[in-house]
Amino acid sequence: MSQNNLSAQGCCSGGSCSPIAGGTSQGVLLKRQAEISTSFQYIYSNNFQSGTKKVRDYLDSYTSKYQYSRVAYGLTKRLTLSLEFGYYFDKTQIGLNNNNKVSSSGIGDMIIFPRFTVLKKETASTENEATLGLGYKIPLGKYLDSSVVFTDPNTLKNYYTPKPPSVMTTTGSQDIVFYGFGFRSYPSKNLRLFTSIIYVRKGWNPIGQRFGDYAGIGLFAGKTIYKKLGLILQLKGEWVDKMGYDKNIDMLAKYNFDVLSTGGKKVLFIPQLSYSYKTLSFYISSDIPLYQYVNGTAIASEYQFTTGLSYRFMARRKG
């Protein structure tokens, strides 16, 4: 396989560049309320693009299986603190003609994520809320690894090349997550409208790479359609900036990574079904791409499904 076939856009990776899986909007919990939640995200793509045009000379397929878990606690009625973790069961890309399979698995990142309600107001017909969050992402997994590309039949010596960032479990950088959430409910009409905005300011990793900043905005509308069964429709826009890198390092030669094939933008439609039983909630959603543009030649979104489960309870006060 050529070097171009092995290199990939490591930031988009066929799915979201946000460290928060599922794009679930989050407000705050009640004072002394705790939440334990987890979601599983599955991504599959054999959609590879140059700009907006599909190409068939890049890879055969890309897959990702990701578990995202959160433990949160309401410190006050306005302030919630959560610890969030990601784990990849598998990230795999397969080269043309089903050759050169490259994969990895393992822990991803940890995010320390406080959120504070800056506005909470009820009127005779509406409920209104605005929340701001500031998170700190710490990489725990591998951001650089290599795989065998050739074994000398005479000496049995293995020769290695760096794996593409698209299969690594983290970018290796410490990032800052800026978050905003707005909510308006019309209880008499059984209608909920909300929006979430997230901006991830990426840091530099130890090998001189700074993956492009990420911005995402989601517009949601939700209703209870039958007893405890809810429907949420989301329109989401995502943008990923181009990668920054140490100009003294040839990324393609040293790390097998094409910096010109980083960054892009997309618009997604995301329907979500949810079911609630007392304090237990379950949801399933699917990301449907409406528009995608990638810089250079890169992996684009095709199929993405997320299912999640959350449990909330009141923690007992000591004494």
C-alpha cells in the first residue's frame, strides 16, 4: 500500500471530533443528586471524500466502537461536577482490496467537567434554563503506535510504520472544552426546545501536533409521544479546523500523516428515541449526514449509531 493510503485524517475519523459522545445536551442536576450514565457509539464508513466528492482509491472501510461513561453529582442546585471517560473497544481501518488492516483499542480520554446554571426562570407557560460549562480533557490512551509493514524473509526482521491517527485512541493533547446549553419548555403543549454549543480548544501533543479545534452546535425539539416514550429531533452542525504542526518536522515522512487532509465541516440530522422508567432513562439515536466537506482526502461520515443508559438518584446526606 502506498503511503497516501495509510495516512488519514485523524481528527474526523468518520465521526465527531467532540470528546463527548452522543451529543446529549446536559443541564445541571439537583443538589445532592447523582447520575451514572454510559453510551455506546458505533461508526462504520466506506465513504471517503475529497472535498464533497466521493473517492474510491483511498480505503475500503473504517469502523469504531466506543464506550463513553459519566459520573456526575449536584454540588448545589446550580453547580454540577462530572467525571467522564472514553474507551475504544476497536478502531480499525482497512486498506484497498481488503489489505493492510490497521487497528487499536484501549482507553481514550478523561474529562473533568463542571457546569453552572446562569439562568433558571419559570413563567405561567414556560420553563427556561441556561447553563455554561468549562471542561478539561486529559489524554490517557495511546496517541502514537506502530504496526509491522514488512518482514524480511531472510533475517525475519520486522519493519514498522506509525499507525494513522484515525485509529489512535487519543490525540495526546490536553484540551479545554467550552460548553453552553439553553432550554425552553412549554409544558401545556408537551414541547421542549433546546440548544447546545460546544467548542474544544486543542492543545499540542508531545510529538509536535495540534489537531484542529472543534466547534459544534445542535438545535433540538422534543416531545413525549406515548406515555414515557419521547422523540427528539436534532439538527447539528460541526466544524473542525486544520491541524497545526511543528514546521521543523515532516509529518508525512516521520509519522505517515498528511496534514493537508485535516479539517472539514458537516451538517447532520439526528433523530433520537428515549424511554424513561422512574429515574432510569434509555435512548438510541442515529446520525444522518446531510452535507459534508473535508479538506484534502479523508474519511467522511456514513453510519453512526449511539445508544445510552442513565440512572439518577438522590445521595443521602451524611449524619
